[in-house]
Amino acid sequence: LASLGRVAQGVAHELNTPLATIRTLASDMREAIRSLGGDEALQSDLAESAALIRDETGRLGRITHSLLTGGSLPRLRLNSSAPLLPIVERARALVFAGVRDGGAELDIGDSVENLVVSADSDRLLQVLVNLFQNAVDANRGAGGRHVWLSATRRGSVVEIVVEDEGIGIQPEIEGRLFEPFATTKPPGEGTGLGLYASYMLIQTMGGDLTIENRDRGGARASVRLAAGT
């Protein structure tokens, strides 16, 4: 474990400088875009993309800083009143902006707008990114294009559901979904760590994550977290 910690710190050190450079350049690019004339819609899209690059490299920077100073991931920062919609929208921008040409679409249920959860926003964001990416990949394998996100509050618990119309959970992996390195993707297309990491992140926030096949095809991932105040 000590050796793994030293390796993690070494990797973090190597990543820290380029991440800082990318973040600085993204901020400069955003300001330059704002100063340009022309198509306002295009300017807005480019500025939003630059802001995403800046914010995400900042998030990665917090991870590398924690690894360098303590050899572990950032401390859990539970927010008892984290609005769900901004986290969902950020995850959508990170995943679906890169698959526009593939025709992938995310449908967000109306109820999401008014829900608040008790969660670490960065960690919930990572979980949703993983679930969205898995859904897009599963759809691609079955010729599907739609991903649905809905959320409901039942008493003191908020359930967030991500559904796809993909190939569903294959029998050979059904009992090992949350094991590290479990994957049915071809070599080079998946590490088998996304669902494992997502499960562990939700557990650290006192929640639960389950995945099952839908009756009408595809898969359904359900995240349950304490409702916020």
C-alpha cells in the first residue's frame, strides 16, 4: 500500500503542472472569446466549453493536490443542501457534448429541478458522468440513442434513475458489476473501474447504487441518497 501511495503521488506530480497550464489557457480563451464579435450563440457555446475545461481541470487539480499532500483522495465534503439539477446539467455537458455527432440524447425529468440531496457535489458529478457514459456506450452497441434521467423523493431519500435503451446487462457480468476491472467492453475501450468507483463513491456518501435490466430492454441504474434540507 505504501508503494501504491508513492506511485499515486508521482503520477499526481506529473499531472499537476499540465493541468494548471490547461486551466490558465482555458481562462484566457474564455476572456478572448468574450471580446470577439460575431455569432452570439457560437460565442456562448465556446465560452461555456472553455468554462467547463477550466472547472474540470480545477476539480482534477484538487485531486492531485490531495494525493501530493496526503496520498489519498480529497476529503468527503457533504453538502446537506446540494441542488441536483446543476450537477446533472454539468454531467450532461461533459458527456453528451462529446457525442453530438452520434445522436445521443439525454431527457431530464421535470422533477429534478426542485430536488436537493445531501452529497459531495464533485463525487456525485463523477458518478453521473460514469453512468451517462455507460448508457451512451450501451446504446451504441444496440443502435439506441436515448438516455433518460428521472428523480423522485420518497420520504427522506431521493432516488436518481438513469435508463438507456442499450444491450442491457450481460449474464456473464451480472453478478460482478461492482467488482474492479469487470467489463465486457473490448480492450482499450474500458477499464472496468467506472461502476466500481461509482459504487464506492455513493457508499461513502451514505447512499446506495443498484443496476438492473429493464423489462423493455436496456438497463436502469438507481442511485439513492439522503434528501437535502
